[in-house]
Amino acid sequence: MTLAEFQRLIDATFGAKDRGRGLEGTFMWFTEEVGELSRALRRNVRGKPLEEEFADVLAWLSTLASIAGVDLEAAARAKYGGGCPRCGGVPCRCAEPARPAGA
């Protein structure tokens, strides 16, 4: 499944409910899921429970993008399709210490 297919599936499944909640309410759910992922990582959770937390975060991010009218796959390709957005390297060759993507 591509990222675009995933975004369409999540929108078809939950879009009406999520749009009814609005961007702010949906963002609050997204941040809660990020918190759950953070706790799982801190507790060194592995396997299916960790995978499900990542999937939840991706689903809520997809929902936010849909509500905001953003095509996640196109946005990712535009910013990261050529490697590091600053130096163009794969891997990144920037002189500063490594940072999380987009930070």
C-alpha cells in the first residue's frame, strides 16, 4: 500500500467523523497518540504493540493532512524526494549533528 492509498483508505474510513471533530479536535487526538507512542518507546515495547502505536500515529497524521487538504505522499516527495532538503545527500552530509527529519 502506498502512502497515498493509505491516506485515501483512512479518509474513507474515518474522514466524515474526523471532519466533524474539526482540525483542532483531531489534532488533540493525534497528540495523544504521539504520547502513547512515546510511552511505548520509553518502556522499550517491541513487536505488534509498538507497530500498532506507529500505525495509530500514521493514521491520525493522515487524517490531519486530509482535513487540511494536504496530499502526504506529494508533500513527502516534494520535501524529501531528493534526500536531505538542505544538502541533497543520501545519507545527509550536513556538518551539524543529525536531527530528526524536519526538525
